Amino acid sequence: MRLGTLGAVLFGPLLGAATIWGAPGDVDSSFGSKGIVRAPVQGFAFGEAVARQPDGKLLTAGVVHPPSGYSRVALVRYRLDGTPDPSFGTGGATSTTVGTSTPQARSVLVQDDGKLVVVGFISSPGDDSLFLVRWDAQGNLDGSFGTGGVALAMPPGGFQGTKAVLQPDGKIVVATSAGGDVLVLRYGTDGTLDAGFGTGGIATVDLGGVSDRAAAVALEPGGAIVMLGAAVDPGTSDIALARLDDTGALDLTFGTGGISRHDIGSLAPPVSLARLGDGKLFVSAGGYAGNPTQFTGEYFLRFDASGALDPAFGAGGVLADASEYAILALAPTPDGKFVGISSGDYSLVLQRFAADGALDPTFGDGGEAETEISLFGGYPSDVSVEPDGEIDVTGVEYAACEPMNCDTTYDISYHSFLFRFVGGVVPCITNADCGPCESCGMASACVFGPRLSCPHATGGAKINIQYNPFTGDLDGYRIRFSWRGATPLGFDPTTTDDVGLCLYLEGKRALRAIAPAGGLCAGVPCWRGHGGSFLYRDRDRSPDGIATLKLSSSMASVDAGGANLASSMHGVIAPAAPEVLLLSSILAEVQGANGQCLQATLSNFERKEKPVGPHTWAIVGMRGVGY
């Protein structure tokens, strides 16, 4: 598939002309290696917070457990193309210890002078503390901040620090929980607590529960601080907002006495807080709570500027069942929407919501896109949205053991990752302007979905899908698709045009495996042939899942399988979830450039079963035919 070129309409001042394919929700293949980069550090690395500099460079903060010594707070800076910035720290990364216990990062703040602050907490019995670390623009600890660049605060009974915010005057606001109440702390530009705020820099807020928990904090243009938390009583947990003025006193014009508390009928913990352009406040709540722990459901709430629930949103200001997933972080987009990240089975689930809380149908498959993190799984932790709508996600990836990075208990290693996803509209005129397994939609934008004008197989098509239920090994997935009939070939995969194998289930894109144009496989060209006949071979099925692909004027044959194929899956087909083996119909397409494609609807499946236990059988494969 020929790659589309986007100019200044979407990326002008930031990237200039950029070569990219993908519809909203796709991994941005122009970033890093197929849309993902990993922190250039040794040891177990966890990505926990992400932010963007004004020049477009990206920052991820987290913790690294080196092969020896104490755990360290780490900050990594990436250039616009996803490569580590060599002008920052050592090879793009810098780190420091903040104590003898394991730290966790919660926020990355970018000051106007280019200095960078990471805020987080250390949770250790009898030694709970908040920390702030400041580096200069080159990755050196700033000795003028705190003590040697590190500021610590130890509120008694501290729980966890939340997302921190940076005031226009450079002061830093962070919230935590202690002694059953919420504490809001403000630090001066030198890293010391601001004596003009609260009592000695700390404002204590009682949300009215036996045990109150802080979750998020936001700033208002006039300098007021809004804090999101939970008022927890035995068996109940209410969502609560509090607004403080610039001195740390409760704003009595907000809610009741400065606090707005609401019982939504669930133990759903509060997670994210965003201030909208019209002054309203948007809150997400949901996750796992209770004993035994169970999913509470996902809720969105919208408040007006006075702290009252907005009756124009959801049911009296509350939207229940906002998502089938627990949203780990939520970020606003430039056009008033919201992007949420969740963890699926081995995967990262990305959702985009409209301002009314409904899933955005222009994003992914009906508002959702699922992307494999790695063979071994992993978890996203934070999300940020660029001014052009691009979406950045950081987290931790599990991978095979390697030197200097191996958890011998679980036989896995840990990497901090940074994904970038297409967020803005990718314009198109024809299908040729879109990526493999996408089409040019009615709004002249690329969308997930089949191409309706593909010629059907005139001589019949076959598909064979295999799965290994005994080990759950992803290599047990294998798909062979063959097609006979007149094959339009007006493209050249040996130099410029990718070719994709696409499966669609009930109109949704379930799988995308790609044979990239050109390239070398084991030192020799992956593609051979010319004119009306081409052959692609990659024994490692790397990086995009296709082992062999044959194209000629009369047939097409694709053999795809293994881990790399699984990493291209979206929707129903997913590792350890072979629901596809129960389907009655699958739409398969082989797509080339210039909008050309081959299509077959496959059914009449014969299924093969094997015993997996006493009196227990499992489907291990199926074979179907169609036209």
C-alpha cells in the first residue's frame, strides 16, 4: 500500500511534511519502530507519566530498577521521530535516587525556562513521602531546587501523590491523602513549601468521609485549585470535588462550603479530572474495588462551574456504563473530545469519547482500538494528546528475559514503552490514500473497514485458521488464505507499495498483517518478482506477521501467523481468545496500492477438535471456503 503524505494541514508547524498511513486509532508507523519506542536504560523500567515539550519533544517519567543499587526515578526525552534525544542526559535518559524504597512517578511538568520536574511518591511502611525532582533542559539535576535537585515531604500517614499541576508563576501543586483527609501542597520555585498557602504550604481538606482519598488536581484560569477525590465511609464511597482559592482556603461559592460530594451508587474510585473550555469539569470514575475485588463499572460525571452536577449530561450529570473497560487515565483532545486508556488481554485498549461521553464512531472500530503491547503483555499507565490530535501512551511492557534485565521469578523483563497513535483525521480521496486494511470513508477520511469495490474470487477462495489451546502459545495462531481469479496487479511491492492481509468480522477490522514494500529478510530482499507475479518471504514473520505471500495475475496466497501477526490484531481476534473459531462468516481481503484489492466472503466452515482434558474438547482449527 502506498503511503500517504500529510503536509502542513495536520502537522505543519510541528513536523513539516510527514509520511504516515493510518486512520484515527492506528499506531503511527512514522514514529519510532512501527509506532513504539522503548526507554534506553538498563534494568527493569516502568513508564508512568508522559508529557510534551513546546518544541514537540516527548518526555516519559518512571522508575528504573538497575542491575544493582537502589531503584531510581528516571526521565527520558525523545525527539519528534521517536528516537532518544542525545542532547539530554546520557543517550536521552537521566535518573536519580530519592531514597532507599521504590519510588513511583505521577507527573512530568515542563517549566517555561525548559527545566523539568517529576513528581511522585515513595510508599514504604513508616516512610511514606512525596518527592519532586528537577532537572535542567540538558538532564542535569538542578542544585537550586530542594536539596541537590530533590525535594521531599513526609505528611504523616501519607497515601499517594496525585497528578501535579504547574501554576503560571512556576509554583507546583500536588495532592495526597493523610490521616483520613486530603492534603493539597504547594511548592515554590525553589522546591520549598510555599508559606503563603494553607498552613506552612499545606492545605487540609476534609471531604466528609471516614477516610478521604485524593485522585487528581486541576487549575482554573483565575488561580483557583480544584481537587478530585473520594469520601470513603464503611461500605460506601462518594465522588467529591473541592475548590481552593490561591491561599489554600475552601472557596465557599463552590458546592456546599467549597465541597461537592455525590453518591453515584457505586464504589467506583475517581480517576481523572479535566477542566473544559466552558469552565465545566469532567470526571471519570471506575475500576476495581471491594472485597473481594470486582469491577465497579465505568462512570463519567460533568459538573458546572459552581460544582453542581450538569443535568444536560447523562442522567442528572452522571453517565453510567461509559465503557466496558476500567479507564486508567483520561486526556482531553483539542476538539473537545476525550481519549481513555485501558488494559485488555495482553493489549492496550484506546477509546475516544465525544463531549457527551458517547464513543466516537470516527475513531477505531466504533470508538475503540486495541493494540498488542507484546507477547508477554503489559500495562499502559498514562496518556497525553498532542496539539494536532496525535496520542501518546506510556506504560510497561513485559518481554523475554535478556542480559541485565530478567525477573527470574517470572522469567520476563520489563521495558518502559512509548506508543504514538494517529488521532487527527487523515484525509483521502480514494482508498489508495489510506493504509492497509482501511478505506476512504464518506467524510473523505481514512477509517477502519473493508473496501467495498474489491473484485470477488471467481475461482473460489479458502481459509485455514489454526490455534493451539494446550499452551496458549501465540504461535499457535496461523492463517492461510488463498484466492483464485483475475488478480489486478498495478503496483510494485518490491519498491514502494505495501500489501496487507485483512480480516473483517461483522464489518469491524479484526486483523491486519502487512508485507512491507522492499526491505531485507535475513540479508536478502523480502520481495522477488516483477510485472504480474510477486513472491514475499520472511521466515521470522517480522515485523508484520506475514511469512509468505504470492501474487500473480490468477491467484493470491498468504501464509501469516505467530506472535507478530498477533501484534497486528484488532477486535475479536486476540491472543488466548479464539472466538473467531466459532464464527459463521469472515470477510477476507488482500489489499495492494492504488486502491486495488481482492475480496472473498468465507463460510461453510469445517472445524477440527482435540481433547484437552477428561471429557473436554476444544476447537483447534477450522477451514472454510467462499467467493
